[in-house]
Amino acid sequence: MKLRILIALASVFIILFFIQQREEWTSVFRITEQPDVLIKGNHGMTLTVDLSFGREDVDEWITKLEKPYPLLFLDAEWIERSPLIVKKIMEKNIPVGLLGKDSKTYEKSPMLLEKEIKDFESAFGFVPLWYRTQDHTFPETLKQQVWDAQMNMVSASVNWTAGSSPPVKKGDIVSVALHKETRVALDKLATYHKENPFVSIEETLFGYTTETKTYP
């Protein structure tokens, strides 16, 4: 009888443990309690790069890139075109998120996001935790899709699309454009990266450091 009671108590403990763990895992996936867009933090400054175009120059930049790494938002089509650079990103363990198309594209193609997530997962082995559109706009329908996919929507408080580098302050999330027609020079980006004390997006949002995900 005592043995049965002990077994029952142990079973309850195990169930409660896994429920608690699941709640913790959920909070990690969903930084916000509802489909909101992250624009700014309260602690450090984070550099993010929106990448949809570039090969040889991007390959060289990635090769020379040093820690603390920026968060790279990668276009799904660019990922497909650039397997060797993607491999290098994985080898260096650079943090990545999914860069979508302009927001209006999803109104015309509501199934596009699902395909982009699958393409990203096929390349990296996991569903992206971070997501933004190229125009940093999130219609309500898209917000819900992103939320259902357990991704966090990230815009920026500072947008660098061309010209001189912008000033930054505590809490800023900086977005740098590397597109075909809207593009920051990579030598300027490299200098900007070295001149500012950028930290991970987790540290900017929450004030603590985390280990970068190790790729499978």
C-alpha cells in the first residue's frame, strides 16, 4: 500500500515538473503575451541585419565577422540561393531570424509565410524564433500567423538604409538593410559594428546574456 502511494506521489511530481517546464519553454518562445511587435529594449543596443541580396561580398563579410554577432534576418529565397554562406553562418553559430517580404505580399499570398518557415527550417533545422517583414509592417492577419508559428515579431527603433551610420542609444534595436536596391556598404557596416558596444537581442530586451543556439 505504501509503495503504491509513493508511486502515485512520484507520478504527480513528474507531471507537475513537466507542466512547469512546458510553461517555461512557452515563455521562451513567446516573449510577448499577445501578438505585439518588439521595437526597442531597456538595456543594451542590438544590431540586426536584413539580408535578401548579396553573395561574394556577403560571404567575405560573414567570414570576417566577429563576436558579438549581429542578429541576421535572412530572406528565404536568399537562403536557397546561398547554401555555402548559410553553412558558414551555421559553423560560426551566428544568430538568425526569418526575413519576410513586404507586408502587402502576404495579403495576396496568405500561404507564403508557411512556405518561408518550412524553407528556413529545412536549411537550419529549427523554426525561427525571430521574424520581421522587409518593410517592418505587420498587418493583423500576419501578426496572428506569426504568433501561431511561435515566432517573435521584431521591428527596429533605428533603421539604416543608406548614407552615414545613425547614432544609437541604450535600448535601441538597429536594422541595417542589405537588399538589392536599398543597401548599406559592407565596409561601413563592419566599422559601425566595431565602433558600438552591441549585445544580443536577449540582453537588450531583458538585460541578461544567453548562449547562442548550437545548430544540429
